Amino acid sequence: MVEERVAALSTRSIKREAKMWALRAAISMTDLTTLEGMDTRDKVRQLCHKAIRPDPTDFSIPPVAAVCVYPNLVGAAAEVVGGSAVKVAAVSTYFPSGQAPLDLKIAETTQVVADGADEVDMVIDRGAFLAGDYVKVFAEVAAVREAAGDACLKVILETGELGSYDNVRRASTLAMAAGADFIKTSTGKVSPAATLPVTLVMLESIRDFYRNTGRAVGMKPAGGISSAKQAIRWLVLLNETLGLEWMTPQRFRFGASSLLNDLLMQIRWLGTERYQSPDYFTRA
Amino acid sequence: MGERLAVRKTYKLYIDGGFPRSESGRTFPVVSDDGSEVVHISRASRKDLRMAVRAARAALAGWKGRSGYNRGQVLYRIAEMVEDRAATFAAQLELGGSSAEDARGEVGEAIDLLIWYAGWCDKYMQVVGNMNPVAGPFFNISVPEPVGVVGVIAPSAPVLRGLVAGLAPVVSSGNTAVVVASPAQPMIAITLAEALATADVPAGVVNILTGFPEELAPWLAGHMDVNGVDFSGVHPEGISDLEEAASHNLKRTGRWEGSDANLYRISAFTEIKTVWHPKGR
């Protein structure tokens, strides 16, 4: 059922004005991400400049929603994007595994917020979840929620490790009930990462949670979304499931790195009617 | 056993080492010179062109990373494969109106041309490059390097020799090619693609599209990920618009008539890199 609905929606053709709208919306919803062991402060600074002004030749392009970095690099990111519309998101709770004692996870979260993170992307303990210890998972999310204070809390379910749609649904509801502002598919370190069917299951959980509690929770697919064409499929799914109210960076994000340049290339293609080359876009 | 049913070949495009139909599903009919035979040929769209450029870009690093000597071996291998299909090529040229003698002659010339360019693969840089005299204790060396992805609008006549004269010099220096064949006798381009596919040419190094050059050439000339275009198959009246489109990313362009074995057809799609190297006193 889930796959059939996704397949049907994926064939929808989005052209011209609607496509341009979608491309620009996708940029403003992007969490521009770098999560590599070899990240440096300078690389993060460069990424932040790109986040603020994605295309230096076109000032009409909106900034991205946030940059997403490792805890060590929160300070470097905050120095550059401070005062701009771009937020700093830090992965936390011993990303990507989440296999650490709770007090360490809380300490890490407190630290990244103190260093200037506006948003915290935490991981759930999949081991505990799969072992059926839902109480532990719930308690950890709730504790990190408290440690994060006013920061926006995104909870990564790592759906590629959860095994079934039922588990995805269960983990989504659990994370929302424990206080998540966003639920997020993946760390990007596990394959499969974000897929459309898993996203649909999560969007439907968000819809039902909203109906039951009145609290609107955001969605963040992350990992493997690298082309504008894919991004538009996600936006179609979002629009069909949660509607226009969710088509905003406050309620929807893409966790991505190479997606941004493809969006920029597509926008320039629509403007020039010339096929574009990555040679003419800045790297981040 | 009764009379056999005819088994006729479907002529398709050649992109990334495979033979897909046009994504648009379109074809166009080509009638033989005496009207006895009609062949339906794939009519490539701009999206097929885009896929071909993408394949050529992906194949570039591997192909230009090969030694010139090795590229020469591959070009020689293409000549062997064309020789093997000489009768097929000649028959197809005859369908287009060539006499049997002219057809055989053109096939031979095309093969010899491939051998000629095969020889240049590891020699053109000695002729096009230079050791420059400088006032200082340095070697100053200029070497040609391939520009990247090169489009070729092939001429309508001579069709086989024109195709070879378009693609052989482009790939000899390490470029990858997207060839738009003339709609006059496009079966020959696809038969050539079959020779290429069996000649150790890596997938994507040569891509061949059949269709209408007036439809495809503007997209090729304007494509920002294409680094050069051979306009030999373009009518002189159409060239200025294409040159303008090609100027946006400073593509190398060229147009040659009746000069198939020509070193400038190689050097036109190279750029010169000059390096300084200290030599002591």
C-alpha cells in the first residue's frame, strides 16, 4: 500500500512555475550538512558562507535553513552564520550510533547548545528500541529534550536499521510523544537512508499525532537525496499528506549536501534554457 | 521448411556503451535511394542528448587517463572492427546511392583514416607541444591536453568518412565525444556504433545520436558541460547562432570541409598547458 501510493505520486510531473517554486522552497528547507571525520573548521566556515548565499551570482536565491555539523565544529559555524537567517544544527547524543550512557548524551547536548547550536539532531538508541526497551528510548529522548532547552530537537530514527514500517511508525510516535520538534529518517551513515515509503509512514504518523494532540511536528528526510528531481518527489509527498501548512522550513527539512548544487543548477537551467555544468557552481 | 520471415534490425541510439531507443519514443523513416527499402531510425531528443553528455563526462577521466599509446591501440582496434564489417558498410552506402566501387572506396578510406589517427594518439603532443626557450634556469614546456567533452555534428556526405573524421581526432587526444549523425544515411552511424561497441572503446567515450541536427545542435552548442563542438556537418548559414550559443562557456569550435586527415582537427580540441621546471645551471 505504502509503496503503491509512493509510486503513484512519484510519476506526477511538476513543471515551470510550480517547479521553480519547488526548487526555491527546497533550498530554503535544506539543512546543508557536512558530517565527515575529516571535517575542519575552515571547511565548515566555507560551508556556512555557501549556506547564507548559495549562489554568489544570484542574490534572489534564498539562504538554506541550517548548517548541520559535528559538535566540535558548532563554534566555527556559529561564528559565520550568527546574525544571518541560517541556523546551526549539531548532531548529538554520540551520533551516529547513540551507544553511550545517558549522562554523556546529556552532557554533549548541553555543550552544543552552550556553544551556539540552535538545533540539536539526536539519534535514538536503536539497540534498545529493537530489544523492545521502549521505556529507555522514550526516557532518553525526554532527557535530551530537557537538556536541549529552547533548541529545536530533531530525533533521528535511523529507519534503515528499524526493519519494518511498523517499527518506523512506532518509533515516530514514541519520539513525538517524548518531545521531538522534528522526526528525521537517517544519519546518512546507514544504507538505505531516506526513502519515500519510509517518509510517507512518518508523515502519516505526524498527521495522526497532530490530530490526536494538536501539536505539529516537523519531518526531515536525510541521506541519499542528491537531485532536484528526487527533492520534488518528496515535496509532492509532503503536500499530499500534510498539505501546504507543512511546506515551510519550520516544519520540513532536507538533510543533504550535494542536493543544493543540483537545485541551483536546475534553477539556472530554467532561467537560461541551457543545460548546466557543475563547473560553474561553487563547491562547499 | 517454408520461406523464412525477414529478421530486420532495429536501429537505436548509442549512449554509454548501450543501444537504447530514444526516451521520446520517436522515430523517422529513411528511404533507400531506389525507394526499395524503408528503415525507421530512432529520433533522439534533447533529453537523449543530455544523457549522452552525462555519459561522456563520466567516461572522460578514465579515457584521458589512459596512455596515448593505449588510446592508439583502441583506435586501431576500431579500424579492425570496421574492416570486419566492410561489406555491411559498403552495402549500406550503396543503399544511399553510392556505386559499388565508390562504396568500397569510401570504406577503405574510413579505415585508413582510423589508422592515421591511431598513429597520432601518442605523437600529436610532440608536434603540437613545445619546449620554449626562456631567460632563466628552467625548462618551459607547453603540452596539449584534451578539453573534455566534445560534440560532433557529422556531415551528410561522405557519410562514413565524415563520421570517422569527426570522432577519431576528438577521441585520439583523450576527449570523449557526443556525435550527432546526419539524417541522410543514419544506419551507417549505428553500424559504426556496433563496431565501436566491440572495439574495446570504454562505455561513454563515444556516444552516437541519430535524429535531426537542426533540433539537437542548439542544445549541444549551448550545453555548459560540453567543452567543444565540431560543426563540420552544419550548413554555413546556421553557424553563427550556434557559435553564439557555444560562446557562453567558451567552447572550442571548428568546421572542416574536405580535410579529413588533418592534425589541426586534433589540436583544435586541446588546450595548452605550460609548465616551468627548474633545471639548475
